[in-house]
Amino acid sequence: MANDSPLPPGGIDAVGRVETRGVDYIPEAERHSKPRELTTVFFGTQLCFGIIVLGYLPVSFGLGWWGSVTSTLVGLAVGSSMFAPLALLSTRTGTNSAVSSGAHFGVVGRIVGSLVGVFTAVGFYALTVWTGGTALVAGLNKLFGMPIGKTELAIAYALIALATLVVAIYGHANVVLANRILVPTMGLLLLIGVVVLLPKFSAQPPVADGLLLGSYPATWLLSATTAASLPISYSPYVGDYTRYVSAKRWATRRVVSAAAVGMFVGTAVALCFAIYVAMTFPVGVTDWVVGFVDASPTAYVAGIVLIALVGSCAQGALCVYGTGLDASSIIPSLKRVPATLLIGALGTILVYVGAFLYDLVAAASAFLIILLVVTAPWLVINLIGYRLTRGRYYSQDLQVFNMQPRVAGGAYWFTHGWNVAAMLAWVPAAVIGMMFVNTTLYVGPWANVLGGVDLSFVSSAVIGGLLYVALVKLIPGSIVVPTEVSEQDDTERLARLLQSARATSHRGMGVASAMPVTDLT
């Protein structure tokens, strides 16, 4: 049935109820979130084995305690400082980060952000379920002697995947609640872990092969670069939570600081805990999860099992929830809940394939680094675009690609839906970044220019930003800066756009009865 109202009907976002909003515009009256919830979400989601295990990387590179910790903290500080400002974008647009990026990439070009988000989240989800399932089975083996076989692992993966999907399907308010419970619970368990493992701690790395890149500075920089990539990888998902934060009620500094603190402190606690635990391993241990279980006293293993279950659930839910939103924005007829189930199924299949056929940790880590090469310039272009537009957007014009049927037009249509300046900046930046990639899946021709130090996402970010600044000056109309924005003005603009689309359709040239659609799951 046609609906001439420019705003969709009211949505539901409450604990214990299934969220009805997708990527459609969140009206000001429904923006009930507070900045501190950003801190809770981005702190809590780090406290799972899928993220914690990444802290083992600097130790595996041959760095000792202080080298691992300092390089990790410096990298996380850089990455968090790049990630946090993007939190502002969705407070102004009322939709998720990928759809919001249409203001800079075009309403069709924003599919770049959607696809990056989908693939990144599936990779993180698979890593989270795999590490959580492995820890669960290893813990139960030490507690009760349960066998560690493919059947037991398969069941553990299924349990964690199911719990994750339940939280993700219920949506935003329930993901926030899960993390609100997770932070004190996991924080206490990790603190207990520090205490019980203290007698085994040594500041020397448990590796026998020396520094990975031969020199301390090069290896330290590699570790810092790897750490910086973690906060940046969350860029496509920050808008999933800030779209419910009102820009009218909360100062920009409050929003940015909440996102920065949550991301930096959460990742720092997770990765530094992994470094600490790794320093208790005997030489030769290569599997952090199994090494953690083996090093822990039996009385603490129950805590490891709890971390595996609860921590994996929260992190996995963030990945699948955000990816479900992105998938539903690419295919508007696919509502949020079915899209979430589809993404969860794909991620779970990847877990089984990776766990039983390949080295999932190595493959997932390499895959995520490659994805970061394309994420970094996307992030920088959006940050620069936000600065150039002074944070002003025609929110409803961003929704034309999400309508059923889709409508051509609006402030961000640019060139057939693509912003040429943004695309001409992003594509070369991503290509050049790929030249520096050095992973087990792919090694770029420039990978060893600086002795193996990974410059991939750093180079792509810098080049993407410089090209974008130059191109928006050379290509007229690349930036749209509204003189004044309001919800009323946006709804009137959308009404005129729909009226124009209907008129064009009647002449046999366009789309009939296009209208904005609330998700309604």
C-alpha cells in the first residue's frame, strides 16, 4: 500500500523486544541512546577470545613484555583517534555508517562501505566463534576430561553461533544490554586471571626464533601497525549505535570521547591481557587459546569457559547485527532479521571450513589486514567529508537507494549515484595499499621496502585523504553543504523527491510509488 508520509512509522528498540528499525532514518524522537552506551559497547565487545587472541601477535613477532605493550598501546591510540570522530557522522544522518557514507561516496557509491563492512564482520565473527568454541572445549576437557574432537568442537561452535544470533536478532538495545552485563563480569574474570598466572610470568618472549623482522625497531613498528588496525576495523559499525544518539542533546566532544575511551580502553585491556598470558607460556607454544587453558590452574578454568560463552556472544552479536544492517541496505527487500540470519549462517560455515580444513587464525588475520587496506581510505574520506560539510546533511536524501523501488535523485545522486572525487581517491589508495601488504595469503611487490614493516593501511589512508582533498577542489559539486538542516526540511525534501519520481514514472521514465520503508523485521 502506498504511504505518502515522508517519515516511516515509529520503530521499536527495547530490551526483550525485536528491534524494528533497519537502516531507515531514525527520527529525533526515537534517539534515546546516551554517549556512555558507546563506551560500554566498544569496551565490552573486546572482552572475548576473538579479539584477545590478537594480542598474542607482538609476542609471536619476538617482542618481550615491554616491547609488546608499548607498541600495542601506541598503535591502539593512533587507531582509536582515527575511529572515534566517525561516531559523529550517524548522529547527524540518523542511519548507519555505510548509508551515511553516501553523502561523500554517493548513494550508490556507499555500497563500498556496505561491502567492506559485510566482509570484515564475517571474518571477525568467524574468528570469534572459532576461538570461543576452542576455549570452551579445551576448558571442559581440563575440568571434566571431555574429549577434544571434531564432534565436540562442532557442537561448541554451534552453541556460540546460536547464542550470538539470538542477541543480534533482538537488535540494538539488547546488544547494548549484553555489553553492559559483560564489562564488569569479564573485567573481574580477567583480573582474576592476572592474579592466578602471576607466578608463571616472565618478561621474556616464549619464542625461540628471535625478532620476526630481524631488527627491534622494524618489529616494534609492525606490532604498532597491527594494533592500530583493530580500532579502524570497527569504523563501518560505529554508526549502528550512534544513529540512536541525538546530535541536538549531546555535544560532539562527548560523543567522540565516549567512542574513543570505549575503543582504546577495551582493546588495550584485551590485547595487554593476551600479552601478559603469553608471557606465562613455555617456549614453543603457538596456539594462544590452548596455551591459556594449559597454563591456568584448574580452579580458574571455569572462568575461561564463561569468557568463551559470554564474551564470544557479545562480540559476535556486534558483528552479525551490524552486518545484517548492511546486507539489508544492499538488498532492501531483505529485512534486518532475515539478513542477520543469512550473515550468521555464512559466518558459521566459514568457521567450520576454517577450523577443519585450514589454519583459520592465520587465514582470518591475513584476510582482515587486506580488508583494512580498503577500509582505511574509506574512513579518512568520510572524516574529511564530514569536516568539509561541517556535519550538515540532508538525511532523507541518503535513503533513496534503500527505497522500494529505488529512486534516482536527491542531493547525493552526483554522477549516477557515484561521487567521482571520492571514488577516484579511494580506488588508487586501495590499490597502492595492496602493494605493501605482507600476509600469508598475499604478498605485495612493495612489501619489503622498509624491511617488512607493514605500510599497507597507513599508505592507503594517507594517499586516499590527499587525493580526496585535491579532487573535491578540482571536480565541482563533489561536496554538498546544506545552508540549514532540520527534520522538517528533510521530510519536505523527500516528499518533493517522491512526487517528482511519481511524475516521471507516469511519463514512462521512472519509478512508480517509490516510498521509504521501515524495516519492521
